[in-house]
Amino acid sequence: MWCGVFAILCLLLGISEARKGFGPGEQDWGYVDVREGAHMFYWLYYTTANVSSYTERPLVLWLQGGPGGSSSALGNFQELGPVDTKGNPREGNWVQHVNVLFIDNPVGSGFSYADNTSLLVTNNEELVDDLLTFMLHFYKKHQEFKSVPLHIFSESYGGKMAPALAIWLDEAMKAGELAEPGTLKSVTIGNPWISTRHICREHSNYLYVNGLIDEDGVALLDAQEERILSALKRHEFNNATNEYLEWYDLMQELTGGVYLYNTQTHLDPSEDRTYGYGPELNDLMENVSVALQINGSVYASQVIDVLTSLHEDRLKSDYNAIPRLLNETSVKINIYSGQLDTLVPTAATLSLIKDWAWNNKSEYLQANRTAIVIDGILQGFQKVGGKFGMYWINRSGHLAPSDNPTAMQYVLKSVTQYDAESSEK
Ligand SMILES: *[C@@H]1O[C@H](CO)[C@@H](O)[C@H](O)[C@H]1NC(C)=O
Ligand SMILES: *[C@@H]1O[C@H](CO)[C@@H](O)[C@H](O)[C@H]1NC(C)=O
Ligand SMILES: *[C@@H]1O[C@H](CO)[C@@H](O)[C@H](O)[C@H]1NC(C)=O
Ligand SMILES: *[C@@H]1O[C@H](CO)[C@@H](O)[C@H](O)[C@H]1NC(C)=O
Ligand SMILES: *[C@@H]1O[C@H](CO)[C@@H](O)[C@H](O)[C@H]1NC(C)=O
Ligand SMILES: *[C@@H]1O[C@H](CO)[C@@H](O)[C@H](O)[C@H]1NC(C)=O
Ligand SMILES: *[C@@H]1O[C@H](CO)[C@@H](O)[C@H](O)[C@H]1NC(C)=O
Ligand SMILES: *[C@@H]1O[C@H](CO)[C@@H](O)[C@H](O)[C@H]1NC(C)=O
Ligand SMILES: *[C@@H]1O[C@H](CO)[C@@H](O)[C@H](O)[C@H]1NC(C)=O
């Protein structure tokens, strides 16, 4: 990158120097202290697309779900980064199309850490606050992105984090803070955990229809889900999460340990319980920490504390954030859903969309649902109208970017219009 030669000019322009990190392409990474003693790690991959400047392509912010999942490990190496968990190049990676920013969020996930676990966030507002502080620092360091279209992608628990973040980001940008007004273009979330009520209604049905439980299983699961919902109604949120953990065990027991993230993939159930945190990935992250010259022993060391700290908040729903974004901002909203996911079945997402009210929803309702066919293969379906789009992802479970990279690259392109951006300039 030419900043090496023109270092002073780059400093003046606020263009940061890319560094050689881990794997191909140029990168930047580091820590932002979002509060005293709370250190948030980020890893930015500059696009490897053949463009004259990386700012010709949008910036995608990827937020892992969980809570406590590491974007820089799980999102990057298991789902969409340029290198896979075995250290091999990933053909369907997103960095070949756009710039990707992974944030280990909340503090305590991945390489992010707190000096004292009492500093970990306890609810979604605190979590979003930290992210907003992070973005403020990010745009100070990377001023070249201040007018580059920003798209947030997230999945699962991200259904709760990403829309809430978007509301505050858009507002800060409108006030001239962070970046130029309107820089945030869209929020796209996969198999999102948004409304516990809608999700709980669909679990037993999904498992029954797919031959994974029988009528007795339906009765047992429904009774357990009722305990979750009634705890939520009583505002006993700790109890709700405890009942949810029991429900999870029950679902494993009834289905013989089927991999809940994708019912058509066979995995050892002990691996399932530690999704992502197996020895292979830990090994890789050790190597990553050496290459990035950061302290590898902080990696995932506080993930249990993150879960403990958010225990009470976990099943609280944020039903209104998306309709609010649609009513009050120009930010586009997209949801994608892998058809083979048990945790947040597609039917749960559809029933939530049905119940949401937003201005001009008719534009979405009137849009035709069409097949996504790529090279003659059916990859899914889409229904996009007005500011809202829904994508069904074929051959995919909870982690769509890794299960079906072809379909998800299509969604990435369709949402960000990344090649339209470069020809505009
Ligand atoms: C990159 O783009 C330039 C200009 O469009 C073109 O001349 C060149 O062949 C491209 N390089 C590759 C490797 O595609
Ligand atoms: C961590 O914070 C708690 C609560 O503020 C405090 O009691 C404890 O002494 C702190 N621990 C360390 C090691 O600083
Ligand atoms: C949740 O609360 C109910 C009612 O107080 C109680 O019966 C149940 O044991 C609690 N569940 C868990 C998992 O602690
Ligand atoms: C980590 O690095 C070592 C030494 O270069 C290598 O042998 C090993 O395969 C790497 N592990 C992973 C998971 O990439
Ligand atoms: C690395 O992190 C671990 C775990 O937080 C800590 O105990 C250790 O002191 C750190 N090492 C350095 C050199 O900062
Ligand atoms: C609804 O659609 C109308 C006509 O396209 C447009 O003028 C209006 O701004 C839209 N309202 C919102 C909240 O998007
Ligand atoms: C959005 O607008 C719709 C229709 O105009 C309204 O019914 C709904 O309550 C609004 N929702 C929010 C969260 O603003
Ligand atoms: C939807 O499909 C119908 C039937 O194929 C067609 O007549 C109509 O024009 C389509 N609507 C849009 C908005 O594309
Ligand atoms: C999903 O895709 C596969 C191969 O791409 C195809 O064989 C299958 O019919 C599709 N299934 C559905 C339900 O669309």
C-alpha cells in the first residue's frame, strides 16, 4: 500500500497504514479501550478486489452472535474470512468483494478482555454503548471510511445487537458525529434471535415436521417452552434463561444429539456444545496471536463470564428496534434464514415479520418472492420490497455464510451493491 512511502501524507489525510497480519491481503487490527479497563479488539481486512482504492468498496461490519462468540475467530475463520480453520484459502470469502471489519464484542469475547470481570456488560444497552464508543474511535483512526457505505451483518444473538446499534449509529451520523450522515446503509441479520415468543412457538413444529421428534417429544418440548415464556411474563429473567438451558438439553436428548445449528450435518454432540471453541480453532488462534503480536492467552478466556454477566438479559426481546429503523431512518433491513436451523427456524422469522408493523410494509408484501438460481442451481429465494428484504438460504443452517457461501455471496452483493459502488466513482 502506498502509505509506506507517503507516511506523513497518510497521517495528515487520516489514512492508516495497512499491515501484514495473518493470511493473505492487507489488514489492520488492535485494541480500543471502550471504558477504563475494557479492551475491545478489532480486525480490519482491506478488500482484495481489483480496485484502485479499497474505499471504492463498502465496509461490512461483522458481529458474531452468542453472546460471547468471537467475530475474529468464528466469523472470520469458520464463516467468511479469507482463510478457513485449517489455514487454507476460502474460495467464497467476502474480503474478495468488500472491506470487512470484525469486532470481538461484547468485551470478554475472543481477544477482547476486561481487567476485571465486574467490567463486563450486563445488558444490551451497555453492550451497544461500548460498540458505539468503539466506532467513534474507529472512524477517528480510519477517516478514509467516513464516506464509505457501511453495512452491518450479524446473525443469531446479533438480531438483538445489530438493530439497536444501528439506531444509535444512524443518529450519531445524522448529528455529524462518527461519519457522514447516511453512511450506514443497511443491517442484515441471519436466523436472528429477536423475539423469544415467536421462536419458542416454532421449535417443536420444526423438529416434528423434519422427523426429529414424535408427538410425545412435541408435548415435552412445548411444556418446557411454556416454562420459558411464563418466566418471561413474570419478569423472572434469570429463571427464563435457566429454563432455556434446560430446554436446550431436552432438545438434545429428544433428538439423539442432532446438530442444532444444521440438522443435516452430522457432528459429535460434544463438539456442538462448544461450537467453535474446539482444539483446532484454539490452535489456530494461538498462531494468529503470534502473527498479530497480541497476548494469545486472553483469547476466549472470559467467554463464560460474558454469558454469566448477560444471563439475565439473554432472553429479553427487542421487538421494536427493526420497525423503528424502518419507520424513522433510511437504513435498509434484510433478514436471511438458513432452512436447516433448529435454533431459530425459518417459520419463526416469518411469523415475526408477519406481526411487525412498519410504514410502507405493503411495498414488501406486494413484492414477488422469486427463486435465487445461480449457475442452474437453486440456492434459495428472495422477497425484497421497499426497505425490507427476506432471503431464504437453501442447504444452510444457523451459520449460512459457511454452509452456503454461494448464496451468501449473492446476498452480500444484492444488499451492498458492491460493484455498483465502484463504477459510480
Ligand atoms: C485489474 O483491473 C485493471 C483495470 O480495470 C485491469 O487492467 C487488470 O487486468 C485487472 N487485473 C486483474 C488481475 O484482474
Ligand atoms: C474487581 O472488581 C470488584 C468489584 O468492583 C472488586 O471487589 C475486586 O477487588 C476487583 N478485583 C480485582 C482483582 O481488581
Ligand atoms: C423457575 O421458576 C419456577 C417458579 O418459581 C420454579 O418452579 C422453577 O424451578 C424455576 N426453574 C429453574 C430452572 O430454576
Ligand atoms: C500453527 O503453527 C504451527 C507452526 O507453524 C503449525 O505447525 C500448525 O499447523 C499451525 N496450526 C494451525 C491450526 O494452523
Ligand atoms: C496475557 O493475558 C493473561 C490472561 O489475561 C495474563 O494473565 C497475562 O499477564 C498477560 N500477559 C502479558 C504479557 O500481558
Ligand atoms: C412511504 O412511501 C412513500 C411513497 O413511496 C414515500 O414518500 C414515503 O417517504 C415512505 N415512507 C417511509 C417512512 O419510508
Ligand atoms: C411503525 O409504523 C407503523 C405503521 O405506521 C406503526 O403501526 C408502528 O407502531 C410503528 N412502530 C414503531 C416501533 O415505530
Ligand atoms: C409479480 O409477478 C406477477 C406474475 O408473474 C407479475 O404480473 C407482476 O408484474 C410481478 N410484480 C412485480 C412487482 O414484479
Ligand atoms: C437445495 O440445493 C440443492 C443443491 O444446490 C438442490 O439439490 C436442492 O433441491 C435444493 N433444495 C431446496 C429445498 O431448495
